[in-house]
Amino acid sequence: MTRIAWDELPPEARAVVEEQVGGVRGATPVLDGLTCRTAAVLSTGAGLLFVKGAPVSDSKARAGQAMEAAVNRDVCGVGPRLLWQVVAGGWDLLGFEYVDGRHADLSAGSADLPLVAGALRAAQDVRVPESVQVPSLASRFADILAPGELALLHGDVLLHTDTNPHNLLVGDRRAWVVDWAMPAAGPAWVDVAYTAVRLMEADCTPREALEWVEQFPSWVAADPRAVQAFVTGTCRRWERQVGTRGARHSNARYAALTA
């Protein structure tokens, strides 16, 4: 996705943001992430903040931003606080408090793993807000799983559903879960399961990933039938998107160990 730098945004958009923050003294582009067309850390009269945005013509990206803004009050503490949202100059922009963090290292033995676990434990305490129409996790698999399997994936926890390392920021003493553009309502253990896959992508072995998830009571108590339904639905969705031809291990370490 082509990124638009801060100084390439329309003057009307930049002017409205500057009114919000007391002037912009500098901008450092943020190139990671897939859902926004512009992202930067701004140095402002109010200090550092993070801004992201999408053109108003991009309905999909704007829907994600609208959802992220709608649930932000509920995930404050787990993720950064939303300070403002403005629409100007053909752009929809969100301004967040700045957190001093880097992308998580999810490899085996990483010192980041306990901090990521702490952030996920905090996230499991967040319930779906009554004021926001958050889709159910089960609805993502409605055309894949049987009704009985779908029923196993219902729950009232506000799930992130995309805990890749770019959405896990780690500081000196804690981690944050950012970019809540694709939340879903479901069982508490689901984000733990999603993160376990990311551990294996980072070359943890399956055994190491399973040992890591055992620290979460929600995972230990999960209905095995629900876990199986989740795994089945997720695999079938990926097969529909990318097929099965040319499949290979993405975990180089595990592939080497089992060769």
C-alpha cells in the first residue's frame, strides 16, 4: 500500500489537526501496518502523538477506523487512548496518545513474551460494549462451519483478532495491543490462540507455543470442541483464500527440526 507522508496531506487536513494539537513541529513517518494510508508520530505543542488515517473515499478503511474509535474507550489501558478524530480535506484522521514501544519479538525465549502475555491477560477482561455493534467471531465462519460448531464460538469478550507483532508494541515494562480495527465478540481464549500462531511464525516450535498458552486460565478451561471448530474454520478460510498448492512450513526452525 502506497503511504502518504504528513506533508503530502491536503493543507485543509493538516490545518485542522494543527488546531487540535497546538501546531505540528515535526513528523516521523510510520511505515508499518496494512490498514491506513498515512501514519506518523507528530511532535506538537501538546507533545508527541500518533496519527493515522485514510481517504474518505476508502470505505473499508474508514469502517475499520470507525470501529477502532468506537471501542477505544473500552480498550484504554490495553491500548493507547484516542485523543481526537477529524475529517477534513478528504481525509479521516485519528490521533492517539503516543506510546514509546517497538514491535514485539515473539521468538522463543524472548523477554517480550511475558509482557505480551500481560497485555493479553488485561485484554481478556474487556467485555463487548453494549453501545457498539461488534460482529461475533462466529459470523466470520457462518458459511464454513455447521450451526453447532458456530454456537461454540459465541462469547462476550472483545477480541482483537489480529495480534501480529506490528499490533503488539513493547516498552521497558509493559506491552500494548494496538489497532483495534477488526474486533469481534467471542471466547476469551481466541486472541491467545491467534497469538500462538504468531509465535510459531516467529520460529517457536509448536511445543513451545503450546507451553506458552498454558499460562492462560481461559485457554486451559476452553472447550476442546470450540478450539477444534476455531481451528477448522480458520484453516478452511485460508484454504479458500490462498489454496493448498505449494504449501510449506513458514516456521523454518520447526521445519529443520522435523526434516
